[in-house]
Amino acid sequence: MTADRDLKLLTHVISALNENADTLPARMNIGCDAVIVNQCDENVVRDITHEDHNIRIISSTGRGVGRSRNTGLLEVDTPYFLIGDEDIVYKDGYADAVINAFEAHPEADVLLFNVEQSTGRSTYHSGSYGRVRFYNCGRYPAYSIAMRTDAWLNANVWFSLLFGGGAKYAAGEDSLFLRDLLRKGVRIYHMPVCLGRESDRESTWFRGFDDKYFRDRGRLYRSLYGHFAPIMSIYFLFRKRKEWLQGRRFLPSLSLMIEGMR
């Protein structure tokens, strides 16, 4: 596999907030063509080059990570794309790893890769190759997602504008995106391959386990699981009890989630 071949097979779609987009490719160690959608105070589109990779920078006053990701997806013109965030530093050769994985697994429309998460934010890790189903699609972040562009176009699935950083509800656009892909018959698999590491920094949306957090989580679970949302909420609260238990009690937290569902 040659570097020239890599350049035109994979597009890295990156969502950023108030970043210096000119220096971002070097800081993230971008290794293929990319689209950076930077939520900031201007509306400008321009192209730069980073180590022979074509980088399109879309500066936008629009807010919401779902809107940002959708804008970037509209620019994809390669067989595969990879979703990314501004705070991830990628390993050398990650583009090769993504392309090789798709070529080795023609049965997969979407591959979910590992990214080493920052301290206290670990939500998932795949130690093997396997199928992703409705019951476990809610654990994967958007930046784990790589997809065949044709499969995405055929499914016609977009990121929610209601959920995620900068939207009405704090998080969940990634889970809903994967759920909607599954509904369209898209074949999703998780991979035991790590592409990079998330930098330690303050989250742009998480402000602790406050009342809004639990209401938003309840709204997300209603959207994800329908009538099974209360059961999944109980499971979530039990599984995460060591993280949120300090200063909170189980039943009041569950009541907030049910309030969100309504």
C-alpha cells in the first residue's frame, strides 16, 4: 500500500470548537485528507495542505456537534471516512490501519475502532472483532466510527441536531447515529485496533452528574430504547453507581431520568 493510495481512499471528518484550524492537523497528527468543521465566529471555507494531505477547513457560526459532523460528511468524496474530534492525537499509520481493516473485512459497512480515552472518561474498549447490535450500540463514541461512504449514502442517516455538545440535550448523537444505521440494515463491527489517544482536557459538555445530566440521559434512552428505556436506565444507574453515587441517591436519579423520558 502506497502513501499516494492512502490519500484518496480515506477522508477524516473532524469536529472542532473555537480552534486554530491551521495548526490542528499537525497537533492531531492527521495522516490523510481531512475536513475540519470549526465552530467559531466566522463563516469561511478554505483549503490548506498538511504533509501532502488536502485539508478543507469550514469555519461556521452554527453550533452543535451533530450539525458540525453533518457538514463535514457532505464533503466526503472518498470510499471511506473516519469521524474524529479535535482533542485526539492519532498514531502514525492510522489511515493505513483503517483502510486495511475494511479491505480485510468486506462484510463490514462500519468499523468501530478503539481510541484510548482520557482519565475518568473511559466508556468502551473492544478486545476482539465482533458484531454490534441494538442492545450495545450505545457505548461507542462518534470518534470510533469509520464507514464505507457508499453504505452511508444508501442508508441516508445523519447525526441528530437535538443531541450532543452544543445541542438541547447534552450527549448521544453518536448512539442515535449507530442505532439509525442498524435500523437501515447497515452491518457494524467493533475492532480491537487503537487509532490514537484522547488528550486530557475539560469536556465541552459534561458538567458533572447534575439534574440536567440525568434528564438528558433519560431523554436519550427514550429515543434509543423506546419502551425498554426504564429498564436500561436502571441498568445504567447500577453499572455507573461508583461514579455518580457521591452526593446522590438511586431513586431520585432514576426519577430525573424518567422525567426526561416524558
